[in-house]
Amino acid sequence: MIKVGIVAYGITPFTKDDQKIESVLFKSVKNLFENNPEIDRNHIDAVLVSTNNNSKYLSPILSEMVGIQPKIAHSIESLCNSGTNSIVSAYSYIASGLVDMVLVSGAERYDSPGQILEWDNSRGEFKHPIFWGSIFTKSYKREFSISDEQLALVSVKNHKQAKQNPNALSNETFTIQDVMNSKKLTDDLKLLDCSRPCTGSASILLASQEIAKKNTEMPIWITGIGQKTTSAGFTKNTSFSSMESTKLAGSTALNMANYDIKDIDVVEVHDAFSVCEPMALESLGFSKSGGGVSMIKELYETNNFKINPRGGLIGAGHPLGATGIAQTIEITQQLQSNATNRQVNNAKIGLVHNMSAAATSSTVLILEK
Amino acid sequence: MIKVGIVAYGITPFTKDDQKIESVLFKSVKNLFENNPEIDRNHIDAVLVSTNNNSKYLSPILSEMVGIQPKIAHSIESLCNSGTNSIVSAYSYIASGLVDMVLVSGAERYDSPGQILEWDNSRGEFKHPIFWGSIFTKSYKREFSISDEQLALVSVKNHKQAKQNPNALSNETFTIQDVMNSKKLTDDLKLLDCSRPCTGSASILLASQEIAKKNTEMPIWITGIGQKTTSAGFTKNTSFSSMESTKLAGSTALNMANYDIKDIDVVEVHDAFSVCEPMALESLGFSKSGGGVSMIKELYETNNFKINPRGGLIGAGHPLGATGIAQTIEITQQLQSNATNRQVNNAKIGLVHNMSAAATSSTVLILEK
């Protein structure tokens, strides 16, 4: 199979700004080309746009704005893991030999229609993600005797780490007591336990091995891919205290890359809510069931940025269609030893975990130098 | 490269019915499995949904309704050629080796938000497709001294052919005078010159060579693929009387399949408006510039269904996200000698032409037995 590498990336600050989706999309691509002036955009064969925005034909619109006439141009949507779905699609376009270089660009506005699943009748009245977030939290706390305070540390840690991420939505740090005292949304969720929708964009350029090596001195290779969709509605989940789709996607990705979870040096996990971080770590195999919170506490106390160095979704913000791409950029920067104050020591192999809708679908990517 | 074949298909009648998008999507998949009870749906690795509908997460929703837990599940949108973009994406997932079997399902409602490009500021006031349809018609008539009556024959032919398609929106035949007397929409377009949006769905199942041969006695192979996006706004077209993106996509697809246009036995072209049929035929190389109308007249007079046997978009209706898939199903049926009263004699190699937004992007597929 043709090897696929990340050649370049661009990103915008994550904000609450009211900007047109085309402008948001364009800004991360502009950032990409400004940071990599040597790349000839005429060699871009495909442009994939990752978004939940309702505007159509955004890939040709972006292409025209950027001055590209690609072969392949379309949008991809799968709620919160649209970004990694787009990266896997780009991978397959290159690995199949159809194209050599693909621009993947994700963007969202703060008022994304992917936030609240108005149309999904299988969810009854419970169309807002806080309902599944709340059920997950209650179930996890009961099953493993975990306290609200223990979970609050996820938010404390991720806001602390986001402080070192110049593009993060949050620039504040909080104590456990701050999280506990923040607005109570449900019996089990406080405001600071939640990631927040925002406006932002992230873009990466992928290429075949040959083309990647011509365009960058330090390509980062995608060596493992795992994906799984177990259902659409969260009531079909077989467990509310672990993530079945993440387990399957994680083991597939590690098998493909021929690594064990112990080999992973740096990780982006999809912390839509505080509880999601330990659950995802456990489902990926980083710790036994219920052991994720202890792992997080130890990393926090030793100032180790291994998990969600850019601050996760809780600290960095969650512009749905851009999130999976922003996660992939963070791991790329870490592996290139280019993550400034967030840098994890000696990071050689990284993992991206991106999911949708109560972990009814998950993507896991393994990246390496 | 792994060879990719069409294993099965399902389709619904094209109507003006007011049905939920999930129901529309489901019906063609149900039809697919009813017609192919031997196929084990647990072997489906990926589910791609082609639509302009604003509902999110439709691929997991469809998968759950159908009882599939795929690896890959997402929606794809590129206005009117979303369908063939999805087929090419499925092709690349299989050809890359990531998966073995992909369900591609396209659906649209009669009131699709892809019909009128409300958000596209580059179009000024001219957001409805009849504006570019009208400009194309005026330009083509002027450049090649073609009359309204000559173009009206496209509608006459395609309605006649749709009469033999049990799923077509139209069940009526018309004379040239009927087309000329139908409601005048612009200086150059009458109502019967236009394809009509409608409610409908079409699904195909693609698989690698090995899996395809296990699941059907008569797989149809996708041997040529060409795609091109020249711009988003139609004012950027270099010509209004030919289709640049179609020229490029067509030659790429023929080169990949190693055929000449003369080798093609049966064709689906994207006749969004009457003028599009001769323009597409010319841009694909079936005739010299301006010669498409004579070719169409000769085929009509000899009752030869070679071009748009199912009645094209004008006769069959145009449910945006389903159209490219329905075109591909028609060519599959033709190559399998399974097109009943529409059957073209001795069809061995077929071509699908699907485009968006004034031919600013085009897909061409070559299919063979």
C-alpha cells in the first residue's frame, strides 16, 4: 500500500466569533500556505471539507478562493468526528493511487447545526449532548465509585494545558472547586465539565510518500487507522461506562500500525465531557476499567502533558468539523518536537481519538515520525 | 490496484412525495437487499450517504435502521454530483485495501436545499440553476446556430425513454410543440427543458474483485474514473457553450480505462436542462462542437436508446444526491442486459457523466462487464 504522510498544517484561533463559514474555512488554509510557502498548490489533487454547516458545495467554493482546480472536491459529515473521517477518506484517495496530494479542511461556526440533533427521533426529547454526557457520568461514577471531584480534575488539567495553546478558546485556569461551583446543568454535569462549541478551522495537507518527502523535511506518517460505528442513537450503547466503538477502532488501528498501547507517547482523546477522557483512555487500553482517573491525576501532578496536550475539547473548544483535524495537527506538532510549552518529551508515536454522538462512532489514528 | 465491482443495486420510484429523508434513504437499501437476499449485510465495511439534505449523521442512522455496524460511515455532499463523488470515494476505500465492501446510498427530498444556492454570494441574485441553464442555452444557440426546436427534441426523446422506466418521475410523452408551448421561464428556457427536483433514492453495493465474485454472477467493473472541479461560481467558466470540467474528467476516465469514446456503447449524461445533453456529448467527444443535436436526432429517429436510456434527468427526475447513483444503476442494468424495454443492443462498455452547478465540476465513470 502507498504510504501516506502529513506534509503541512494550518489552524485558526478557536473563538466565539460570528464569521461566515467560507471565511472560517479559508483562514486555516491561508495559515497553511503562509507557513509553507514552498508548497505548489497546483499539485493538490483533492480538497475535502469537513463540516456540519448546512452550506453546500463548500469544497469547490474553498478551492476557488484558494486558487485550486482539484480533481476531487466534496464535503464530508459525520457530526463530531467529521474531521478524522475526512482524513481517512483522504488517506484512501492517496493509498488507492487515484491522487497524490489532498487538502483536508475542517471548519465550524459556534452555532453549528450538528450540536443539537433536532431531527433524530430516536433520541426522544433528549436531543442535546448533555443528556448522554449526564448518563455516561452517572453510570461511570456508580460503576467505579468515582466522585464528581475526581472527574472535575479532567477539566482542571485540560484548562491548565490549554493555557499553553495559543489557539485555545479558553485562556483561564480553574480549581476543582471552581469546576464544582460552576453552573449545574444536570444532576451530574457542571458547565466546566463540558466542551464548548466554537468557531474555528483546521487544515492539513496529506500526500503519498514520494510527494510528501519532496514537500517537507519532516513528514508525519499515518500508520494506523481504526473506525467503528455501533449505532446512531445512544440508547443502543451496550455500556454507558465504556466506549465499545472506541475499543474496536483502537485495537484495529494499533494492529494496523503493529504497536501496543504501551508504545504510544502522546494522545489526543475526545473529551466532549470530563467523563469522556478517562472512559476513552480505558477503552483504548491505557488503563484498566475505572483506572483512567488515577492515570489522569498522576499525569496532572507530574505536569506531564501526555494526554490532550493542547487542552482537549474542554480547554481548546470544540468546532465540530475542525476538531479531529486540530487533534491530528497537535499530534503532528508533538512528533515534530514543535509544540513549544506543551511539548511532551521524546514523542515518537502518537494516537488521535475522535468520536461522535455518545461514542456511537469512533475513529482512532496512529501517527509516527 | 484492487479491482472494484458493482455487486448489487436498489432504487425507489422518483416522486413528488413528502417523506422523511431517513425513510427515502431506507427504501432503496431495502429494495437492494430484497433483490439480493444472498448478500450477508454483516460483510459491509462502510456506508456512505450521498445527499444535500441538512440532517446530520445519516450514515449511522441508515446503518442502524438496516442493522449494519460499519467501520466507516459518513455523508458526502457536492450538490448534483454527490452521487458519483460517493461512488469514487467508495472505490478508493476498497482500492486502498482499507475495506472490502461499501454501501453507497443516495437520497433527496423534492425540496432539497441543494436546488437553490441561497448562500453563494458569488452568484449575486442569480442563485437558481435556471439562470446558468439560460445562459448556457443562449450561448450554445448563438455559437452553433441551433434553434429552440432542435433543443426541444432532447426533452421529447428523454420523456419518450422515461416512459420505459418504471421509476421515472414522468410518465408522459410530449411533442416538440408541447415543449415549445410549455411555460416560459426565461427567454431561452421553457418548463419542459428543465429537469425537476424530486423525492427518490438509489443505492449500490461495491466490493473488491474477490468479494464481488462471491456475491454476484455478473459484477460490473468500474474501470475508469475522471473528476474535475474548475470553480464554484458559473461566471468563472471559460465557455458557456462547452463543459471544461467534463472534457477533463472524460479524457481522464477514458485514459484510465484505456478506451476511446468510440468504444462506449451506452451513456448517461447529466441533462439538467435540454442544452446540457448535446453540450455534454460534445465535451465528452461523442461528436464535434455543435454536432450533439444532430447525433441526438439520429438516435431518436432510429429509436436508439444509447443516450440516457432511463430518460435522463429531464424524464426520470433529479433527486440531487441520488442522481449519480441512479445513472450508475442504469448503466449497470444495461451492461447486465437487464434493462427490459430500454435495453441497448450489445452494451459492453458504458459511461456515466454527472456534474454540478453549471458544469463547474464533473465526474465521469467508465463501467464494463
